[in-house]
Amino acid sequence: MTGSKTDPRVLRTRKLIMDSFIELSSEKEFKDITVKDISAEAMINRATFYYHFEDIYDLLDKALSEVLLINLDCNHYQNIELNEEMLVNIFKAVTNFQMSLSNRCHRGYEDTIARIIREQLEIIFYKVLLKQGLTGDKQALKITAVMLSWGLYGASVEWRKNSVGVKPEEFIKPAIPYIISGIDVGSTNETKE
């Protein structure tokens, strides 16, 4: 296939492959889905599949990343400061993403899902921290972004496992003052009481 990867036909075919994969993932375990299955579902040949993706794991990675990016609406956060509303909205997007996947047979690729969520959150948080004009060590900002991404992801896993009936925003709100102001906010509140 000739043409750039921004050609509308190429983009449509890529989306068709991803949609076919997502449809198949609701019917089969990931380990049971083959390139042949995806090609048949998308009504393309195997060569077309391999033009767009290296293998089925590359497809999984890119499909999940794109779905998460749509849920997160990353462009929205590029001009926002790190505040309660932003953290609640990101947490809700991550939990919505995880819930949408829980309706599919996704055992066996939880590690991929976790990595994708953490990587995308890290990018968002790092950009937000830079936009806030925080000066100093960029390495420290990267570490802060990593901590925020892993922490928010970990909280979403905890919510999914143990918080039946609790809305994501209700679950995360009590922790936000500690995230924004640091651990000292807790000890300050305790001494005031």
C-alpha cells in the first residue's frame, strides 16, 4: 500500500482494524484472537494488517492508547493547572476507561493496560507541571509526574476492586488536598482539631 499514514483511506483502514479488534475482544480472550480473525472481521488481507501494525501486541497497545486518549481528552488538560477539578476529571476518565474494558474479556493484558494508563497520565502531568511555570529541576518534575500517574492509577485500581457503589469522584476527593498541598496538610488539620 502506498501513501502516507495520514491519508484518509489509511486512517479509515486503521480505524476499521482497531474497531474489528475491539469487537472481537468482546467475544474472545486476547490470547485466542489471531491476525486472521481480525483480517476476516475487518474484511482486509493480512498484508494490510501488517502495513498498519507490527503484530497483534502492537495493535493492542495502539488501540488501548487511542481509546484512553479519547477518554482523557488530553488536549483539554494542556492549558489547565493542577487542581481538584482536573484531578477528579482525570480520575473519572481513567475509571471509565477501566470499566469499559471490564465489559470485555481482557484477562491477560492487564499489565499492558496499566502501562498505557500510567504513561499517558505521566505525559499529561509533566506538561501541566511545566505549564504551571514550576522552575527548577526538570528531573524532579518528571519524578513528580511519575508519582502522580502511578498514584492515580493505583487509586483507580483500588476503586475498581473495593468501592462498589461509590462514584469515582466521591472516592478520590478526600485524597486531593494531600495531592495538591502535600502531606503536611494532614498534620496541620490534625493539630487544629
